[in-house]
Amino acid sequence: MRSVAGGYDNESIAVSAIVGTFYLWVRSLRSEKSWPYAVLCGLCYVYLVAAWGGYVFALNMIGIHAAGLVLSGRFSRKLWKAYSIWFIIGTSGAVFGPA
């Protein structure tokens, strides 16, 4: 059974995972000392990968957001650190995790 909001099996838990991933990503960019949120973002992304096949959307949106910040001249050490931590944890968990 599907609806406008998706099915009732995987999409219901994927919504909380994707919202958590995006919230933790933005929170990890707040200050220089917010990098632990990037670790949590990576773990939330791993949960999203394990729960939902549409995880590529989150991957692309975070990448586009980071690229937009770089292109608009807002590159900083905190962006580099947050993206690197998220990418390493998220990719490692997606490859070696229980998907």
C-alpha cells in the first residue's frame, strides 16, 4: 500500500532518519567545535542507508550543499572537517554495514 507520503514499511522510519541526517549535518557546521555532530550525522546516515533504498538523495543533497558553500565563497575549516568526517563514517558504514 502506498500513499503520497510513501509506503508504510520502510519510508516511515526513513523520514526520521533523513530529517535527523539533515539536522545533524547543518548542526555540524555551526561552529569550529561542532564536529562531533558530524560523527552523529554519519551514524544517522548509516541508519538511513540500512533502512531505505533512497539514501542517495541524502548523499546528493549534502554534497550539493557543501559544493554550494564552496562556490559561494563560504568554504571554511569547519566545512572541510564536517564533510570529511561525515563522508568517511557514512561511506564506511554504508559499505561495511548491514545493508
